[in-house]
Amino acid sequence: MANTAELEVEIVAADHFVWSGAAKMVKARTSEGDVGILPGHTPLLAILAEGEMSIEPVSGARFTVNVDGGFFSVDSNRVVIVADNAQMNDAANAGTR
């Protein structure tokens, strides 16, 4: 990713790919509470709590993903979400792989 003002986001569930792409912001609920990730965020590894995540992609409208737990990792503007189960709330916002 050439632009350091973007996050490279990948969301996968235990049994399927959910979404990947460039984003401006990611919000999620962890076992420690809600977290908002912007470009330049410090490295983070957290347990993902059940609930709704919000992704604001670089292009397109903000969308949400329902997750049933898992792990949340942030390092060098790369956000990786490995969820036990995940379902996009708006299928029109399919990302790239």
C-alpha cells in the first residue's frame, strides 16, 4: 500500500473470506472495550468481542460487519480481523481479495 494515510484491512471468518481493501477507519468491540483504528495507530493485538464492526473504506460508503468473536490485529497500517463467524450487513460492499 503506497498511501500511508490508509489502512490495509482484511476480514476473514473461520470458514470463509469476508472483505479486504483500503480503509480510512475501523471500529470494533474488543474484550477490553471499543476501539477505533486510524492510520498510524500503534500495534495492537486484542480479542474480538461479539458485536458489530464498522469499516469506512477509502472509496464507497461506510458498512458494518457482524462478528461472533475472534482476534483483532493492527501493525504498520495493516488491520487483520480473524473472526469465528462474520457476516457483512450490506453485500453490495464486496471488497477485493
